[in-house]
Amino acid sequence: MSGDLYLGDPQFLVFVDGQQIGSAHEIHAARAAGQWQEVTVDASVAPGAHTIEVRFINDAWGDGDRNLYVGWIDAGGTRIQGDDATDFVPGVNSYAGLNADTAALLTNSSLHYDWVLHG
């Protein structure tokens, strides 16, 4: 995860199959400096199909803008690129010139990722 830091750091929640996992996470890695921050979230799930949601919760703007960027998600040994979200729309919730595999949350919104845990 990375962010555009403006008047505070981007915060997000993680849900698996609609259930919130843990509390809010805060990103201190600055996208402008090329920084990325790994966030580990533990959830016990049965083998099968699941949905992971990343929900940006504290957008802000003014003389700057606070945004959240998802580079990838590693889930159960599977890497899912940020722009593989089922609801990612390039040009709508993406940022020009960003790494092609990255999804951007430019307003309070969420991204959903389909994932299958093999048992």
C-alpha cells in the first residue's frame, strides 16, 4: 500500500466475505517518494471462493489530496495485482502515470478482489 499524504495518512479497513478483519490501518508510505508499506492482516477462512475488500475511509483534499494505492494483495499464497479488483475502472478510479498493476482509491470507496483458497 502507498498513499498521497495530506493532512494525515490514508486509512483503510479490510473485509473478507463482508466481515471486517481487525481495525483501521494507516499508511505512512509516500507514493511521491516511491515508498510502499506492507500490511499484514490475518483471517481464518475455509477453502473455497472468497472476496477481499479494501475500503478507503478518510479521504481529504484542499491544497493537496489524500489518496490510497493498492499495489498487490498476497492471500493464501496467491498474489493478486491491485488493478485486478473486480470493480476497478481505469481512468475512473485510477491515477494517470501510475504503475499499470496498481489501483488507486481517490475518494472514500472500496475495491473488491475475488480469491480462491485451495485446501
